[in-house]
Amino acid sequence: MKTIEIRHRITVAVLYSCEVVDDDQQPIRTAIERAVKTRANLTRANLTDADLTDADLAGAYLTDANLTRANLTDADLAGANLARAYLARANLTRAYLTDADLTDADLTDANLAGANLTDADLTDADLTDADLTDADLAGANLARAYLA
């Protein structure tokens, strides 16, 4: 067994910690999924470059988290709170973001191709150079979102 710690992006304090088996191929994903299931508050978590492919993060509380360059391909983030999250250059291909709160999120250069953003709140989000090819934005709130 090995210990995986999710740390605060500024103070480096441990926000969540758990044991995973040594041969776990995606220990960070395992730890994050466990944290979400326990409804852990992951505000300002540092998840830079994390591989969260296919992760079940529905309802996650990731306000102000750093997910820069994270791989969230096919991840379930329905109802997740990602307000003010840093998702620059993140891969969100085919991610399920229905009802997600992405208020003031930084999605610069993010890949959202095929993502489901139905009813997501993207108020004040920065989508500069984001790839929205085939993304579903039905009912999404794009008030003051930057789409250049």
C-alpha cells in the first residue's frame, strides 16, 4: 500500500489522504474518486497534470483547484463545483459537465471537443482558444464568458 495525498495548491496542506494498492495504475484518480465519494472539500487542490481519465467526479467540490494540463477525458463532472478553477490546457474531451459550475473558470486552450456542457454555468469563464468542436452547450450560461 502507498499513501496518496491531495494538497492545497498554495499552502501545500494535505486536503485529503488515502491508501491505494501498490499496483494501482491510476493512484491519483483512485484517491480523487474516493475523496469525492466522501464529499471532501478539495478547494484549491493542486491537481496539475493529473491523469483523471474516466474518473467519476460527479458532484466534486473543486473550487479554485488547479487542474492545469489535467487529463479529464471521458470524466464525469456532472454537478461539480469548478468555480474559479484553473483548467488551462486541460483535456476535457467528451467530459460530462452537465450542471457543472464553471463560473470564472480558466479554460484557456482547453480541449472540450465533444464535451457535454448542458446547463453548465460558464459565467465569466475564459474560453480563449478552447476547442469546443461538437461540444453540447444547450442551456449553458455563457454570460460574460470570453470566447476569443
